[in-house]
Amino acid sequence: MALSLVVGLACGLVLWLLNIRLALLFGSVHLILNFIPNVGAIIATLLPLPMLLIGQDLSLMKIVLALALPTLVHVIVGHGVEPKVMGDSLELHPITVMLCLIFWGMLWGIPGPWVRPRRVRMGMGMGMGMGSCHPN
């Protein structure tokens, strides 16, 4: 939840600094859609596009920045900060978290990445509690 809030605030701030109308609304959309893996970030980033092209007299540079900077925020948080935070909270290596998210996302679709990293950690905990399987 906290990382989605950071994404929403950062994207809203970027759009506000670029003088895009409804920047607060689009920042809120980024916050909400950040909970949907992969597709949510794409939808949230492209949602202001019709308004940018039709509704305002903006330069091409501002339109490109209004699309590129929120995308950059999603990439940095989604591929850098989020695996590190999730890995630290679950005591897993960030690579393990990323592989787990990819695998379970491919297997189960949207619900997979939300549930599975915790299951991997639970399985590791059960394996550690079993000790050695070799008789003494």
C-alpha cells in the first residue's frame, strides 16, 4: 500500500509540475491501478493521453514527458524498490522475489503475484524447521 501511495504521489506530482489538468485525479488513478500487476501501470500511464492530445494546447515535449516520467516512476518502483522492500520484509533475496512474481503471475495470472511470495517464505520456514533428513 505504501509503495502504491508513493507511485500515486510521484506520478501526480509529475503531472502537476507539467501543468496537466486533473493531475490529482490521474495521480489517484496511478495509486489505484498500481495494485494490478503489469497492466495497471500501462493503463494508468496511457489514460491521460486523449486529454493530452485533444484537451490542452501542449507542446510535443510536454506530452512525451507526461507519458515517459510516470512510466519511469513505475519502472523504478516496480523493478527496483518493490522487490527490495518485499524481499526484506519476507527475508528473501530480491531475485527470488522477482522470479516468484514472474512464475506465479504466469501460472495464476493477476492473483498469483499477490499471494505467492508469502507462500514461498512459509515453505522455506517449514524446510528450515525440519533440520537434516539424514539419520545420526
